[in-house]
Amino acid sequence: MSDTSSPIPVEPQAPRYDFRASEPKWQQAWNADECFAVEDVPTDGRPKYYVLEMFPYPSGKIHMGHVRNYTLGDVVARYRRARGYNVLHPMGWDAFGLPAENAAREREIHPARWTWDNIAAMRAELKRMGLSIDWSREFATCQPEYYGHQQHLFLDFLAAGLVERKESWVNWDPVDGTVLANEQVIDGRGWRSGALIEKKKLSQWFFAITRFAPQLLAALDGMDRWPERVRLMQANWIGRSEGARIRFPLTEPQNGVTALEVYTTRPDTLYGMSFLALAPEHPLALALAATDAKAAAFIAECRRLGTTAEAIETTEKRGYPTGLAVRHPFDPARTVPVWIANFVLMDYGTGAIFGCPAHDQRDWDFATAYGLPILPVVRPAQGALPPDEAYTGPGTLMNSDFLDGLDVDAGKRAAIDRLAAMRWGESETNWRLRDWGVSRQRYWGCPIPIIHCDACGPVPVPVDQLPVVLPEDVTFDIPGNPLDHHPTWKHVDCPRCGTPAVRETDTCDTFVDSSWYFARFCAPQAAEPVSRAATDYWMPVDQYIGGIEHAILHLLYARFFTRAMKETGQIGVEEPFAGLFTQGMVTHESYRGAHDGRWLYPTEIERRADGSAIVAGTDEPVTVGRIEAMSKSKRNTVDPGAIIDRYGADTARWFILSDNPPERDMEWTESGVAGAYRFTQRLYRLAEAIAVSVPSAVTGEETPAARKLRRATHRAIAAVTDALDAFSFNVAVARLYELAGAMTDAEKDAASAPEDGALAAARGESLDALARLSAPMMPHLAEAMNSLLRPDGGPLVAQMTWPEADPALVLAESVTIAVQVMGKLRGTVVFPPGSPADEVIAAAEAEQNVARLLEGKRIVKRVHVPDRIVNFVLAG
Ligand code: ANZ
Ligand code: ZN
């Protein structure tokens, strides 16, 4: 990106603080003292705190979302360290994935080369941010030292029955002859070939995540440091569904089948049934297709639809009438037609449904398309049934014989009881969650450690032969999986019988790589995948921080992996992340050229005095668009590297923390970042002014000016501490602005009373507090200020403890206490907070107005609420 944005706004004074010299200097100082290194198993007795940001995919450059994410984590890490914790704050790279393979195909660069170049570039950028990371723990998931251990975990899970081999449907591109990921299927066509995608059945490896579905759901309840929203999303994804399995007898048995089973959550609506529908892959549908060409054609058409539930949800509802019929279980005289329908999934429930168009929208759409009856059986409590859509709300049952008059829940129970008595059905719980298919027909991933032998079947690679390393000499000039094409790699002897066999050429879904990296960080050099001693100390992660886009899959997979590792004895915890924080997005105005509507980078535009915008260096007007999440496609991005060049890392960190609470979106503006920059300069000048006059010991009596500043300092300590504890980083920023304001006022006081030794000491105290309180946010500037205060050396702020507020200075100087007689406000008295009850009550009793009211009365009770109320209760 070109670097043409406006220069730093003119300042009243020349910049005093040279961040370009300062930032690298303090980074070196931290490194030299290994300030952020921790042991795998510390024994110093301090409490532990593990803070982790979701590790980055090495795409090439960091973006503002990374800056926000890693700044948030760094604030937590630095703060906790100062509070006396052993803090684990590691960094690594989620380095496998499709983009590297695409780069290989498009630019003829090896995926490994592309990945490592990107890592080098991004590591340098992250280091410039001054993050307090223990870089000695860094790893990339594409290193055999990492993925070899992952293969070991795979084999352990396999031995424990947590990995299975099953047939499953994939997206098959018939032109490229390759399997496509869902995101590579666009409008039903292959993204490269444009060919219509087919569904194809392949034997694949699955993690048995459904085994843990009840536990994964139940544990959400106790996860009180996770956002409610994320817990809800997880619960919906796991999708516990309570309903019934119902058998419908076929009017005539078909291929030995006498009844069809459906799963329903609405047995109460049985009298509204007007059809039964089978999934296109339902065994009976397939059996019919063998003799019915039209049925076969319909099923083939459904296969081209893509495999995702979303695709099925959004396409037009289509069906094929089989000519078969079933009997209604409650009314054997009534028969209902059997269809094959494209919206019925084979892998949910029984792969068959009963359709009740009046009360299910998909059934409604289907019935409308094919002229099937719509029979309402639920009457809403208020209003009429909607004329042109299904009614899915609560109500009273009608047109339903023995169910008439019941509400929906009672109706469900009554219907199930009757079905059970007739042996036509029973209640059943289903889960939306599916087992996790991890096989990917890709090169740039972790090889699945299996060897296929004609005689022995799939055989695990013996652990002492791990890692199964990816071959480097691969070609990408033909479609399909390069591991499959490789002339030699897959040909090995069977570890069991020694005859020629072939390696599994599928690699793991990259979500596997990110499902246990947090455990590896605890002891990244360990000989075993996960060090039990290190994870016993560090796990769970105390604070995990990342984007809401990972609220479902990544977090669920990591939760599954942790439970699986617990079952196989690798780890002692069940849940990986005790606290989760999901940050908001970084947004920016968007710009388009007025002539052609092309998107423009913020650096390509210029503001005129009247606020309108033009393309920089031309007269072409620019349309200023909405403020929205930064994205490459809209070009409303700002390059963090350019910002750090111009203003320094502390300014970027400060601004990104200051604008809004971290869970909300924050708008990146030039004026905002310039304001943050000016503040860094202002703080430094303040520090310089104070540092020259700080006495080594307090001299003289405390003056009002000194007391005022001390109170401001200690209130800031208390408030910033509370704000950081509450993740209210923008509030912490605001409190530091206030402290700077109080310190500036004190400079004026000092100028007019240069002999005030107590004030000079208070100024020193305030600067010390400012350095330590601002260090989590602006660590370099904090060190620079501290070094002004301690010119002869001393500890780095990074090694110092958090300041403590003196409660006496935090409390208000005085409180106004309400004096009541019989609960009515009759006067007030003013006291220092925490004053003794007897003194307060005596003064209240003596208060003029109160004393008058009490005269001649008998006081039966004196109620005292400290610092707030005195109430006199009178007799009679
Ligand atoms: C009859 C009915 C009547 C239904 C009504 C809904 C409303 P959840 O909550 O997600 O479990 N269903 C069952 N199996 C299906 C499959 N394999 N593919 C597509 N749809 C399927 O949803 C359960 C409901 O989804 C079931 O309840 C069934 O439709 C449908 F007024 O049965 B229902
Ligand atoms: Zn064999």
C-alpha cells in the first residue's frame, strides 16, 4: 500500500519523545532480562495466569484486527504480571491451510516457502508492537515437531475409540477430479472449473465428537466467564432436540419394508399431517430408484445440490411422489402419500419426516408447490392463523380428536403416550451435532498416520515411526491431491504384515491443528505431545481472546479435544478456556471514486478544507461511504506497519484501546490516532518536567496542593485497577487522561510554590504511578518515563509490581449523612468517611432542626447506616 497519508499534525512544540529510538531500545531491554519468559513448571509458589490470543494464520501481513486482539491480550498479560502472577503469554502460527496451496498453484511458490516467508514478515510486525510474549515458545503447526505429536494424539484417540472411519458425502468436482471444501463450491459449481458439483461418497476419518455432546452442552452452564452469546451459539450448534420417533405402516409393504420411521419434535401436530417425505439417500428411496428411472433422476439431481445444510435450507423445495402411502397411526382409515424431498437430510433423525404444512414453513413451501393439503391443528391464543405462512407459535390444539383443547406441550405428551401405548412410537432425544469429519484431500496439512493394507485394512503407523513427514518435492500442476500423485511417498510396507501397502494420503482438517496448540504451548519442547506436569500447572487458559467468528467450530473442537485428551490421560482438565473474551471489529469509513465507483484506500484520498474528499493529487471527487468493518474488498483498511512507522506502537495500542469497550466495534480514524500520538508527547513532556525536581525524600508538611495531587494519584490507581479487572480498557484510558490532567494542574501549583517539598514528592509519586499504570497499554513510553524518574537505573517497569492505592486517599474527603426522624429527612451532617457511629449520632441529634423535633420525645431506636443515614425512631 502506498504511504501518502497526511503528515503528523502540527504540534505546539516539537516532538520530545522519539519513539523510533525508544521502542526498539526497550524491546531489547525486555529481551535481555527475559522479562516475559516462564518455566514449563514453575515452582515459585506464585499463582499462575495463562493468557492467550487466538494464534494467527500467516496470511502475510498483520491487520488492525490482529493489532486489537494482541493489544488486548498484552494488556492482560502485563497487568497480571505486575499483580504478581506467573504469566504464560505465548505466540505461534496456525500455519497449514488452503491459501498456501492456492499460492503454490497460482504463483508457483512452494506452500512451505510461502508460509515461512509470511511468518517471518508477521513475526517482525508483531515484535514491533512490543508484545510481552515468551517467544521461546513459538512454533508453527506446519513443523513436523508439532504435527508429529498431533499424529500421536490421533493414534491415541483411535485406540480409545474416539476416531472412526465412516462413509460420508463430499463435494466432487468432476472436471478437476478433486474433492472441494464447502467454501470452494460457489452457487453449486467448482470455484476453478465452474463444473456442476456432485455429491460423492468417500471413506473418511471422523472424530467422535457426538460422544461428548451431552457433556459439551451441560458444561456450558458453568462457564460463567464466557460471553452469554457464545454459550448460546454453542448450545444451538450442539442442538439437543426432544421429540418422538414414530412408525407409520405402509399400506403395502415395499422391498420387505413394512413401516417408515420419522423423527419429529411436534407429535402434537400429527392430525395436521398431509405427507411423509424421505431423504434422497434414504434406503427406501434408493431401492425405489433401482426400478423407477424418474425417481433415480430426481435423486441424482438432489446430489448436485452440495452437501451443506445451508445449501439445502436455501434452495427451492422439490420432491418426487413415490406412489406409496402410509396409514395415520391415530386414524387407520386415513392414508397419506410418501414423497422423496430434497430438504430432508439423511443424517438427521431417521432421514424421514412427516409433513405438517400448517405448522412448519418448509412443509408449507413444499405443500404449496405440489398442491398438498394444509390442515391447521393449532389455534393461536390471540388473532387468526396467518393466511400465507406456517404458524409455529404456541396455542391450543384443534381438529385433533383426543388432543383437542390441549396446549402444545400437553399435546406432545398426550400424543407420545398414545403412540407408546399403541407401540407406534416413543419419545426420543436427538442432537444436531455431527461427528467431525477431518479427512481433507489436500497437501498442506497434517498427514493422517494410517497405512492401508489389502490384507490388514487400515493400520496405524507405529508411534516410533512418527512423524509421518510431508514430502517436499510435490507438484501442483495437475488437479487433485499432490500426496496422491507423488511417485514414491505413499508406497510403504504394511507395519503389520510387511506386504506392500499405501499410506493414507488425506491430511487433517486444519481445525485439528488449532484444537490443542494451547496445551502444547505449556511445554513446547516436551517429548510427549502434551506435558502432564506443565498442563497441570498452566491449564486451563485463564483468559482466551479472539474473534466472534470462532464462537462455534474452533471453540467446540478445542473443547472436544480437551475432553478426548482427558480420556486418553494426556491432560487433567476437561475444559480448555476458563475465560473467553470476544473482541469487536475495527471499522473505518469507506471511499469510492465518484466517477467509476472503484474502492479507494484511505491513503489514496485527501480531505479538503470543507470536509469533502478528493482522490489525492487530483480533482476527482470521492464518495465517502459507510463506516464498516475493515476489509480488503472495500479497501477501507489501514496498514498497522505504516501506522507504527509514523506514530509508534504505543500510539497504535493506546488508540485502539481508547475508543470503545473492547467487546464493541471501534472506529479507526486519522484524527483519533493523531490525538493519541499527541497524548504520548504530552505525557513525556510532563515526565521530563517532573523528573528534574523530584526530591529523594519528602520534605515539609503536606500542603493542600500536595494532598490534592496525591488524592488524584491514588484514585487513578484504584480506578485503573478496577477497570483492568473488568476488561473496561477504554475506562482505564479515560482515568489516565484524568490523572494526566491532575498532574498538569499540579505543575502550575509547583510553578507558583517552588519551595513546596511535599508537592514535589507528590509529583514524583504521581509520575511513578503514571508509568506503572500506563505500562499495560503503552509499555515503551512507560519505560521511558520511568527511566526519567530513575536516571541512575533500577528495575524496568516490566519487572515492577502494580501500584497500590492508599484507601484513605481514595475515599472522598467527607460524606454528607442524611438525618431522619421517623424515616423523614430532617437535616444533614458532614463527616469524614468511616467516622465512628457515636460521634455521628451525637452530631445528628444536635443538628438544629432535628434537635427541635426531638425535644420532649422519647427516642426508642437510633439507626445508623455508616456514611449514609442516621434515623431516630420515636416512641408512640
Ligand atoms: C413434524 C413437524 C410438524 C415438525 C411441525 C415440525 C413442525 P429439530 O428441532 O431441529 O430437531 N426433521 C426431522 N428430521 C429431519 C431431517 N432428517 N431432515 C429435515 N428435517 C427433519 O427439528 C426437528 C423437526 O425437523 C422435526 O419435527 C421434523 O419436522 C424435521 F408442525 O416433524 B417436524
Ligand atoms: Zn498388512
